[in-house]
Amino acid sequence: MTSDGSETIVQRFGRAVAGVVEAVMPSPFLFAILLTYVVFVAGIAVEGAGPTQMVGYWSDGFWDLLEFAMQMVLVLVTGYALAYHPAVRRLIGRLTAVPNTGAGAVVLVGVIAMVVSWVQWGLGLIVGAVMAREMGRQAHERGMAVHYPLLCVAGYMGLGLTWHWGLAGSAPLLMNTPGNVFIEEGVVDGLITTSQTIFSPYSLALTTLGIAYSAVVLYLLSPPAEQCEGITAFVPESQLGDGTDDETGADASGDGTTADGGVETTAVGTDVDRATFGERVDNSRLVGFVVAATGVAAAVYAFATQGFGALNLDTVNFAFLFLGMLVFLRPSAYREQFYEAVGSTGGIVLQFPFYAGIMGMMNSSGLSQTLAETIVSYSTPQTFPVVAWITAGVINFFVPSGGGEWTVIGGTILTAAQDLGVPPGKAVVATAVGDAHTNLFQPFWALPLLGITGVRAREMFGYTATMLILLIPFLALALTFLPY
């Protein structure tokens, strides 16, 4: 905002884009259905496939991502459970009490979401969503002007920038998995290790500079106070709560009492003193600790003996599953939080088969290979990272799954990189950037955040689209000129 209280050019641009998107954007599920028909028509027009063939490709591919979908659901659910642990909620409450301005609040939520998403994207997505809601609630109570849709965008920034070249990034972890599809097909001779991708200086510099640049943009986008819409414009005040306890009044202190000071009961509603042996075991911190410590020890042993070579989707899920059990301790408490977390994945479970069908049409018709090869054909060794970024960004609109997308275009990207003399790790990271970047206009992964924050996709995706546009010059320059 300028000194006289008028809008800056960045604020006007953000408001204009938000207005257009809010007027035209469909629901996430309808978005997936519309993309299905777009690919159906493109396969007929570009590849010459018949309508019956395209329907067959769609139905054949509909269930192809079930294993990967389950991996993604576990990433999200284990992250969700950790994010909703009372200790984490209390920490979030303390952090959200720090900012004194709406712009500062947006920046804080965005930075934390991006940092945590680099560690584990499911945890980062839910932490970002919970922080956005809690920040909105506190701003309302304190009379601090903050634009709630932009707060929600800040909470989504981890999925829109840092996640795919972080510790749970699908493409880097897949390439570090022994016997992966690219080794089996002879595209690469061996593993592309995480030291070449996630922990490369190229990737680490991109992460640091990207977070800093995004923080500045979020600050500049924050509207003037008189144009801010607070949380109560989207969430009824009666549903805000006090931000300290969950809705069930579960044991937040760990001392056997509920949030209202009553005696803790078991899952079937009996007092602890009258619990059966099975119920006591289910609520035993000792049992929970032994089971959790065994799993955590197994994960630690894997990393101790294999180093970062142990880092893949399965080990990440394994580690976070037992880490969640370790922090909750009581098996019943973790089970209940886990069950609640599963509800946040409903939209993903519903839509994943539709995107698998889209991927089936793109792969079987040759459309994905034609698209990738056409875009990559214009690259040189210097421009290849930018071309890989653009390619992945385009494909991500139709296949919003980092691992699923990488299986579609990874072979073309890696082969082109080898032909041009580009390090394969650099090619993987550049592709991961494109996939993450266009999540800012692909509402699929925002579904859990939308449920937690109470906003609709069209109410926040105008600002995510603005972030997507304003990140383009930074990413183009960084991918081109950062040394590998």
C-alpha cells in the first residue's frame, strides 16, 4: 500500500485476477471432468485416435494409480495427524499471535507452509491450512485487517513451490528407488540419488531463494485494510471456536483429563477405572511407545545403514506413520486422529481415478509423448531446465500427481537431458518445479485446505493464479542461471 492508502500496482493486479477467477472457475471435481473431455477431444484431433479407442484408454487407465494414490493418501493423512497433535496446535497458536499486521500474518503463514512442505508436503499442507484458519480467527478477535483468501493462499504455498524437490518429493524419491520403472525400461543406468536432486546445491539454493521471493510477493499482494475480507466473510463466527482444543474435547494435556476437565473415557465411553483389559491396552502409553519406538528405530536403522539412499515414498510414509504414533503414544488417540484425517482425503480419493483415466488417454494415445517431445525439441543445454519446467507445468494441469506425471513424461525428459548433456538430477528438479508451480492453478491438492479453512476454490484461486504469474520471472531466471 502506498503512503496515501491507495493500492499499489501489485495489489491492483492481484485484485483484478482474483475477480476474474472467482467469476469463472468451476469446482475442483467439475474441473477434473472438463479436463477429461479436453484430453478426449485432443487425442482424437491430434493423435487421430477414434472415440471408442479414447474411451477404452480412459477406462483402462482409470485404476492404474491405485497404489500411488494410496501412497499419496498416506502422506497426507500422516501429515494431517501430526499437524493436529495438541502440542503442534499450541505451537501454531503461539506463532499466529506474533504478527501485528495483515501483511506480516500472510508472510508468516506462507514461509512456514513452504518450509514444512519441504520436509513433508502432507504435513505442510495441513499446517498451512490450520495456521491460515487460526491466523484468520486471531486477526478477527484482535481487530487486525487481513485478507482471508490470501491467508489461505499462503497456507497452500508449500504445494505451489517447495514440496516436489523436498524430502517427500515424488519424482526425486522415485528416481532413488531401486528397480524403478526408468531403470527397468533402460532410460537410465542406475539410481539418480538424492544428493543429485533434493540435496544438490542447485535445489537447495532454489528452495532458499524461492521462499524469500515468495515472501516478498505475498507481502506486496496484501490488500489495503479497507479492502480486506476477514475470516467471518467465509466462516460463520459461531464456528470459529477458541483455537485451543479440537471439537471433540480430546485429551490435549496427556494427563487423562479432557479439555473441559472431565475424566477421560475409553473409545466405548466407559471410565478408565472400569475399562476392560483390551480397552486398557488400547489406551496404554507403554504399549504405544513400544510399537512406535520399534517403527521409528527401524526407520532410523534404514537411514543409518543406507544414508539418503533409503529416502523414498515408502520409507517417508513408514517414518511419519510411526512418528505420529510416538507423539500421540496412546494407540486409541492416534487411531481416532488418523480416522479423522482420512476424511480430509475424500475429494482426492474421488478424483484420483478420473485423473488416472486422463493419464491413460494421454499415454495410450501418444498425446503426452507428443506434447513433451514438441516442447522439449525447442530446448538447448542452457534453456533445457526452463523447457522442462514448462513441460511439467502444462502436463500437471491434466495429471496433477507428481509421481503420476513423472511416469508420463520422465522418460522423454531424461532422454532429452542425456542427449543435451544436462545432468539428470538437474532435469528431475526442473521438472519437479514445473509440477509444483502449476498446482497454484490446479485445485486438486487444495481440497483438504479448502475443507479446513472454509473457503471455496474460486474464492482463493484468483490469488494463487496471481502468485503463479508473479513467480514466472523468478523461476525462469533461477532455473537458467543457478549453478548445478
